[in-house]
Amino acid sequence: MANQKCIELEDVDQNLGCNGGNAGGISTRVIYGYWDDVAAWPDEPAPASPTVPLPLDEAGALVGDLVMKPGTRAFYFDMTEDAGNFTVTTEGEVDGMSVIYTLNIVKAKLSKTVFGFINAALNRKMFFIVQDMNDVEYLMGGKKRGCSYVPGGDGAVTGTAASDRNQTTLQFTYRAGKALVYEGETEGLLTLVPVTP
């Protein structure tokens, strides 16, 4: 029996979009929250039937919105411009490969608020929504596992010289089976979801 085709191969040309731009970097604002405050997650793409494989663009995007539970909301974290980054890479071995998303946040100036954020994230499942400079968004977190705060970067440092930046570097990772973009709701996530009586 032949292998089932879940994704239809296509030509991938040089098209960079209507504006022709391809800016590097990420937005200085990420959206985040606790993993267990999420009521519903978007679905991974799947073929409608075994005989109809997905086109490439559908195979690379989550389907649906992230929805918060009543009485909760997501939050934003503003970082230092041109200091953080986001990567999607593969890991594992043959017939056992997966994808790892990594977010590095740099926040200028050590503060009790940032230390409080670190304490809130330690050993907790989180989610993050990251936007790159081409307006593509990525969701770190899903139905089965959250995003984790991990050791990495320089930590919280005062710097040595007066010209050095006093800053905290935070690193988060999320492991998933597929590399996917997020095309769902974001702005409404920052509003408290009302609790219905």
C-alpha cells in the first residue's frame, strides 16, 4: 500500500508578497498568559479526507483562535527594540523529528516587576504569541503542552561599564510536531473575558 499524501507538494517561487519586503526581527510587544487560563486552542491543519491532501499554505497554519477562560485575559510584555529574537528549528533524529520554537526577550533595566514576571513563569506552563516584522504571528503553546521558561541568555545583569545596558534576558521554548503560523485573534485576548452568572 502506498504512503498517504497528507500535504500536496507545489512549486515554491521567489514571491515575497505584494510589498516585496522581508524585514528581520520581531515586534517589541509579545502577548502572553498562563497555559491553564486558555479555554480553547486552535487546531493543527489536517486533510479533510484521506484522498484530499492539504495545499502547502494550509499545511503551515493553525486553524481557529486561541480563546481565554471566563475571568481571565492575556497580557502584553514590551521588550527592548532590536534586542530579542524568535527562531523555529528542527530537532531529533530520523523518524523522530520535531520542531522547537525559541523566544528570547531582552528587557532593559533590572526591576522588581521583571523579577516578579520571572517568578510567575518559573516552572509554569505559559503561552506566547510572537509577531515578526512581516506581520506573521506564531503561537508558542498548544492543547497538549505549554511554553516553558528555560535557562538561557545572560540572565539579569547590571553591566560593567556605564555605557553597558542594565538588562534581563529571558528565554522561552515550546516543542511541537509541526512548524505553524498563527492567524487567529490577538487584540481581543487582552480584554478580560466576563464571567457569566
